[in-house]
Amino acid sequence: MHEEDCSEEVLDELVESMERIDSVYPPPVDLHEGPAFLLTEHLTGTTLMPQRLQESTYLCGVVPERR
């Protein structure tokens, strides 16, 4: 993942948590090596173990651009 792929806007409620994660995994970082789900774990209190990730069903969607 490259910086240009990321949004610059961060919700105020997430700034402290994201700064803490960035201090452990400073950018640029390979998301497959640790930090990809740290924010999710922090927000939900659920640790995402490999087994849970492999056995889960995922849904995705696209938000259409404004016309």
C-alpha cells in the first residue's frame, strides 16, 4: 500500500489510536506483516486470529461516485 492510496482525512476520534499504531508500525509498512487489523481490534475489542480470518465470510460493496 502506498501513501497515495490512503485518504488524508482522519476522524478526530481515531487520531490517538492511529498515532499509537503508527508509532509501533511506522509507514511505509507491509499490511500483511501486522498492522492491518490493529485499528479494527482496538475499536471492536475483538482479536482477529488467523483462523477467524480464514473461516469468516466477507461482504464488500462499492460506494458510487457522485454524479
